Amino acid sequence: MTTPYSGKWFYPPRPESVVQLDDIAYQSWAREPDAVGQLKLNGTRNMISVSPEREVRFWTRKRVKDLPPKYQPANTELSSPVEQKYAIPDVMERNLLAMTPAGYWTIFDTELLHFKTEFVKNTLYFFDVLVWESQHLVGMSYPKRFAHLQRLLGDVFVPLNAGSTEEQRGSAFGQNNFFIAQNFKPDEWASVWASVQPYSFVEGLVLKRTGGVSRLETGHVVVNNSSWMCKMRKPNKNFRK
């Protein structure tokens, strides 16, 4: 059952477990009939908040009370979200407002590709909607939430195979573009995993269950909704096999 939303910040869904290609956990996930895989991009976690007054704000997955004191902004309530230090381009803001109903709260869950990517800038990658028409979609399954995104964005998937260099691949994104996560079935995971290895803007995959277990939880703690999601990450300086 959804609940009325009045603007209070909450934690976005966050997977806790990590699997590796062909390990026991991966094989278990691949046997689930309701499982899908989505690309995990090398972006900054970005909750897009659109207020009833049509104010667009970009929130991170942290709030002030969770930051060390030296990082806490002055004169900020402890329950306040941490906002991206990012000037939202006018065209991006207009497109977001065109997607959302006036007079209501909307919160999308996305990755902002800008800070961590050399050639991909001002790009949003959508994979969930958490608040729609001022209703926190608690209790709603992931496929129903994702259907909202598909109605708004269609099948505008991340461009791959767009060139032989990172610059060529990045330029294929363009500027101020919106992309939606593509759902891959388990029998596609290995080939998708192999195909994205050369792409620095792809971190790996997020595996998700889509049945009843995927009903949205309240997000009142840092790690939440983790029973129906897990990560499958490429090795990097912060993560090794």
C-alpha cells in the first residue's frame, strides 16, 4: 500500500550482497524465474526530487546526520538530504518538469553521469521511481514502478558498441540525455557482462528480483530493499575479485 509523501528525505534502495560471475550466489540468482539484470553505470547516485511547486533538486543517497562533522554543511538540519554540487542544465530541468505532474511530489532514482566519467557528461540513467503523484510507492512491486518509467521514457537504452575509443563511446551519449535501464534475462547476463568489459562508464550489473519480494520498503535505514537486489561489479581500485 502506498503512503502519502510530504517531502521528507529517505534512503534510496541499496543492495548489500555482491556476486561474481558463475559463483554459487550468481548461479542461484540465475535460476530465479523473476530475475533480471541491469547495467550498473559509473555515476553518482542521484535521487531527483520534483516538488509540487516545480522545484527540481538532486539529492545524494546520504543525509547530513550520516556525514562526518567536518563534511556537514553549516546551518543545516540533521535530517536534511545532501544535495549534488551540480548546476542542473536548463534543458535538463525543463525535460524533467515535462515528465512529472504539476502539483505533486515526484522522486526518481537515477545515476548522474558527470563527475566520474571523462567523456559522458550531464546524463541521467533512470532505474526506479520512488514517489509518484505525492505517493511514496511503499508496497508496490518493482515491475509496476518500472512501468511508470517506461511510459515516460520508452526504451531509450544506454548506447553501446558506438565506437572503438572511450571518447567515441562517450560522445554517443550526447548532452542532457535521459536513458532507462534495460532488463536482461539470466541467459543474457554472461554475454552482457563480457560485452561491457571495455567500457569505463559501466561498473557492472545489478541483479534484481521482480516478483512479490520486490515490493518497495520505507527506506528508513541505509541498507534497505536488499533482499531483492545484488551487485556484480567489475574489478577496480576499490573492489577486487
